[in-house]
Amino acid sequence: MEKRSVLIVDDDSNVTATIGECLESFNYNLQVASSGEEAINKIADPSIALVLLDINLPDISGFDVLATLKQKNSAVPIVIMTGFVSTDAAIEAMKKGAYEFITKPFDINKLIGIVNKVMKDSPYTKGLETFSRERKIEESDIIGKSPEMVEIAKVIGQVSATDASVLITGESGTGKELIAKSIYKNSLRNDKPFLSVNCAALPETLLESELFGHEKGSFTGAYARKLGKFEVCNGGTIMLDEIADMSPLTQSKVLRVLQEQEFERVGGNETIKVDVRIIAATNKSLVNLIKENKFRVDLFYRLKVVSLYIPPLRERREDIPQLIEHFIKRYSEETGKNIKGVSKEAMERLNDYVWPGNVRELENNVHSAVVMAKTDVLTPEHFPILSDQHEQMSIDLEQLEDDYTRMFAEVIIPNFNKIVAVSNGHVYHHLQSGFEKALFSAALKQSASNQVKASDLLGISRNTLRDRISKYGLY
């Protein structure tokens, strides 16, 4: 049997050599193309079972090469490789049919794992017919280059072409509505309405009327027929925000829409057929609510055909500088100011802050700083939240001796209610992981990322240090 080939498309000979050495040890043939045109000419080779494609090529954009390769041979999986981390790029790659999207420098073991999975997975190597639907690429408005946000962007790219229901979970302020809008913008329904309803903001009777509409005289104050959001949004996408706060009665009606795509207005008998995609969001644990008989398990599974968890900002701190830059630009334009950026000290302290209100809190603080700034560079004084933080952390460490309880109490006790509110029943886990990540980050920073020095500073083994570096993504 002829050995199957992996085509590497990259103009960097060091990259192709490194990957090639690893692949040959697994008994795979290797073909190399240093340009997009060369790759397009090689794709006709029937032995090629996988393409590893760099985005930045000397002649043609990698995305154009991806589209052409999928057009010529739609069954061959293509893994996009890039040194430029962008959520927009990840979304576009997955929408255009990429099998996977990985960033350089990549973990070679992860890459080999992907290659082996593709070679073992027969639907990708037996010429199975696939479908692609081209559509306009929209700006995602998702800011961040952390591994977590890149993974979210990849899922958006995959799910956007479908009508699958999506359940988005995460703490308040993490940007769940932004993710929902990105799914909508990149979907085939982007020329139809997008409506968002906050299920926690309305009492049960008003929420039912808001979603399904009502007939004249159906209740006190119903002076005329009203069309509900599902009816108005026919053909489009509706976001049910804070769905955990929806009453059992309304839950049953939403379940019917999901199952049958039909409903009746409040006080009406006419069955109304609709074609609506539902994206739901919550900052609460639906699993816990199901155990408490406060949420329908059948609705839960209908909603989470695809599920997306948006991590809190404190767990993806590498996104903070990019978010700050984005918000400074937005509010500088809005206020007519020319804010050039933030000082080094301000950036370090903003990056160290816990951000219990997540991206929303960060945005509000940057907005306030831009409005109040009298200089073109933002300093710690422009962020009152940093002054509060500094006062809380003013602790005489020499008096603590070996008892650090006071130090942690100074931070935890004043903020405990906030921590409980945003931790969704996982206070211990969040505090423990947050403490560990901060501690290991500080040790690596102090030792200039020298693992021997960092492990000595902490008094632990290098194996333990490596384990935490991997666990918390502290590379």
C-alpha cells in the first residue's frame, strides 16, 4: 500500500525540516511547497492526505490558498499554521473549511497528535464529499490572543454555518453577548434580524409577552395585539441572555420553539410557525439548577448542542494589554482626544488586578480614564481602582513573620462578596487556582523565566513547576 503524504506549505525551511524529521519517524511521506502556487499545483497528487499550511506565504495569502485547495480537493483536511495570533484569522480559517488552526511556535507533540488523528480518521482520507458555503467575512470584534480566545474563535468559525443552538456560559462581564453577535455576524442568517432579550430583567408575565407576543385583551393593559421577539425575529437569531432566570412555564414554551419551531401568542389560539436560531447565555450553573429542579433538563440539552465557556479575564491576562489598547482607541475617537497609551507602571498594575467585573469592568475603567485624562498618556492616577488596590495591599510584611493569613485576609475579606458573586459556587477552586497562577507567574517573572531559579525561589521541584506552567499556560 502506498504511503500517504503530508504536504507542508511554508517558506521557512527550518519549519519544514523540523516537522519533516518528526513525520518521517512515523513513516509518513513528506512533500514540501514553499509558495502558494506550488501547493496548488501539488494538491492533485492522490497520495496527499493532509496539508499543513502557513498563512503568510511569499506569493498568495494562505487563506486564498486554503479556499483554492478546498475547491480542488475538498476531502483533504488542511491545518492552518500561523505565527500571527488573531481571533479573526481563526474564525476565517475554520469558516473556509480548515480542519485545525494552530499557532507558532507550536507544541510539536500536539501537531503530531493532529497528524496521527487525521491519518487514522478514515472520513478524511477516503475522499468523502464535503460541503462548503462561501460568505462574506465579518469582523468578529473579539479582542484577545490568548489560547482560550483563539479556541473560542475556532468554534465560532465552525458553528457559524449551521443552525445549531449555542449555549454560552461565563461570569458576568466576560462578553457573552459579543460572542453571540459574532456567531450571528458570521452566520448565513446575518441578513436577518438579531435580537437580545434579558430574561432576568422582566417578570414572568412580561417576559412571556416579550418573547411570544400577546392578543388584545389577554391581560390587564393588553390594549392591542403585540408581536413577540420570536415572531419579529423570524429567519434570524435570538439571544436569550440570563436564561437561568427564566420561569419553568416560559422554559416549556421555549422548548417547544426549539423542538417544533412554533408557539401561540399569550391569550391566542393561532399556532405561529417560525424559523429562529437560539443562542442562550448564563452566568449560573444550569447543572446545579437542574439538580434543584429549577431548570428543565430537556431544555438544557436542546440549548447546548454547542457549548462555549468564556473564561474570566483573570484567567487570560495576556488579553488585557490588547483590550486596553482597543478601548483607548475607541474612547479617544469618541471623545476627540489623542490618548497614546498607558504608562508601564499603569499597565503592570492593570495586568495584576483581579478584575472581578471582567472585560466590562476593564472597559468602564478605561472609558473613565480617557474622559478624565488631561495628558496623552494614562498613568495609575487615572485609574482610581488601582489606588484602592494599592491601599488594600499596604501590608507590613516584616510583622507577618511566618503567618501570611493577614496578608490574604486583607485581600479576600473586603472583596469576598464580589468573589462569591462571580464564582458560581466554585469559590475555593477559583481562589486556589488564582493564587497558584499568581504565585508561579511572580516566580517566573522574578527569575526571568529561568525554571531552575524559579523552582529554587519557591522551594519546589522542577517537575512540580513544569506541571503548573503547563496547567496555567505560563509559557
